[in-house]
Amino acid sequence: MGIVDILSAGFERIAKRLWLILIPVAVDIGIWIGPRLSLNELSLSALGTLASLGELGQEYQPSLEVLRDGLSSFGAQTDLLPLLSMHLLGVPSLTATFPPQARLLQTARPLVEVPTAGKAAILTVSLTMLSLLLGCLFLSWLAQEAREEPANWAYVLHLTWRSWVRMFVLLLVIACVAVALGIGVSLVYALLTLASPQLGAALFSLLAIAMLWLSVYAGIIFFFVPRAIVLDNVGIVRAVWSSLNVVHRNIFSAAIFVLLVNVIQTGLMFIWRLLTTSAVGTLISIAGSAYINTGLALAGFIFYRERFVAWQEAIAHANTSERQA
């Protein structure tokens, strides 16, 4: 199947089973009407700490002023609840990206202040893990449709738990590798800059280009890793290996598919935003966004499964040819 055929198949299946969009719809509405988890008090506390740094000298005052403005704006605008979005697994949330201007309920959203950095950290980790769990539940539900199997909630819940643990470990590994790379690159850059500022600047430019290409490559690979984990019910190493093979054997079609998914999601998000000026328009946007994102997620499963089966058939054919020879 070509990319257009796969995308069409994903949307056609969702159109026949609209209940599959219920989880992203529920997440969007929950973020829309749920309490606003504000960091305003924490930001004011940090501003009070900065006030004691006024004696550093006039040369530092412009930087301190910029920091004060940034903290003030950050605290007033930040809301931790959108962390519930399933964006980590490639399912963006409308209300997490663009807070609707309209209200669903007559009353305003409850305001909950997060007073300390410790509580903010706990909430951030907890909401991220919960979003990961919701995302794994959503993908596990879709995987049954991708395999064209009858609904089996016991298996879906079992697969959700296993996938959630594996995805948590995978994200932890990615975070550790990213931190290690950041520290290593910073040390090398600092040492070279001390030896030669020109050499340090040249290395920084090369590293920036390399990191950009590496990010694009990793993004394509890891786009299919969650699908491999959920669809095949396999561990992290095997899922990464399967994703690598699927992408490398279909590098151009995989890259175009991932690009199209991101372009469609990003482009339509601006269209949905235009409708969020009213409660009815926001509900229409939430339903439309959930339909599109669910269709794209299912298309991702179909793309991966079809290419994975072709790879396995090629291996079986090669083994048969070797035995016959």
C-alpha cells in the first residue's frame, strides 16, 4: 500500500468505529475544564529571592531584570495540567496546545497554586506518567483494530500495563543519554573555547548541524518504536531493532509518512484554533482533532505492520533460497 492508501485506510476504519476517539476527546475535555495548576506563587517566591541579589552591581542589573520579567510571565501563564496530553506518544491535544477562549461550564476553572518546587516536580512527574499511561491505553486499544481482532478489554489492559512500563524505561534511558550527551558536548566545547575561541565556535556550528540531523533521524526511528512495543507486545530492544529495520528498508516512504503526519497535525491545529472562540466550536474542534489524530495513529500502525510483514517475508524467502541452494 502507498502512503495515501494507508492514510485513507486509517481514516476509513476510524469512521466506522468512532468510539475509538473517546480517549483523546476525554483528555481534551479534561484539560479544558480541569483545575488550572498554576506556578504563580512559586514564581513570586523566586522573584523574592532575586530581590536579594540587587547588591551584585549595576552591570548585572539588565540580566536580572530580564530574569525577573521571564519568571513573572512564566508563573502567570504556566499550567501543569496540559502535561496530561498524550503528545509524547504522537497524539497531540488541542486544548493543551491552544487553551480555548470559551468555557464549557458556567463557572471558571478552579485555580490551584503549586507553592513549592518539590510539589511542582512531583506533579510534573505524576502528570507525565499518567499521560503516558493514557497514551498506552489508547494505542493498545488501537492496536487491536490494526490487527483486526475482536475487542478484548482484559488483553488491552494487560498490554497497556506492559507497554507503560516499557515506555517509562525507554523515556528514562533517552533522558539519561540526552543529559550525558549534553554534559559531554558542553565540556568539549568549553575546553576547545579556552584553547581557541574560533575553534570552539566552528565546533559548535558543526555540532549544531549534527544534532539537528540526529534529532530528525531519531524522531523517525522512535516514531515507530511505541507502535512496535504495543502492536508486537515486545521489549524495548526488540522494538528498537524492528523499528530500525522497518525505517532503513523503507527510508524514503517512512520519512515522508512521518513528515506528512506532522504537517497534517500542525496545519489542522491552527484551523481548530479558529473555532475555539465558542463552547460549541471548541467541542467541534476537539472531536475533529481527535478523529484526525486517531486516524493518523491507526495509519501509523498499518504502515509499520505492512512494512514489518514484508521484512519478515523477505527473511523467510532468503532462508528458503539458502536451504534450496
